[in-house]
Amino acid sequence: MGKKEKKKDGAFDPRALSPQEKLKFEIAQELGLDAKVMEGGWRSLTAKESGRIGGLITKRKREMKEEALREE
């Protein structure tokens, strides 16, 4: 890991999130994984849990894009 890369494990601060991370955390909350993320960071999730979050992020972004296109 290079010096510029930020290590993503350890303490999790929900107040310092980018819009992308906010969406990711919202989905984790919906799946009941927020406590696990708060305690152990994103790396504490299993591959199955991470994949589920990723799939729902993709679905949500697609829905948001379609909705934006309908409003034009």
C-alpha cells in the first residue's frame, strides 16, 4: 500500500463521510450492519455482506439516474 492510500480499517467516523460513503452507510444501516461497521470498520464485513451492499449501491444509483432522466 502506497503512502498516498488511506488505510480503510480501524475507527469509523460517520460524520466525516463523502456522499458515496453516506450512501454506502445508509445501505449498511438498512441491512442491519451499521453496528458492525461502527465497531470494526468496513473490513469487518464478510465478502457476502460487502457484495450485498455493493449490489444495492448499484441498484440505487441506477434508480436515481432513471429518475433524473424522467424529470428532464
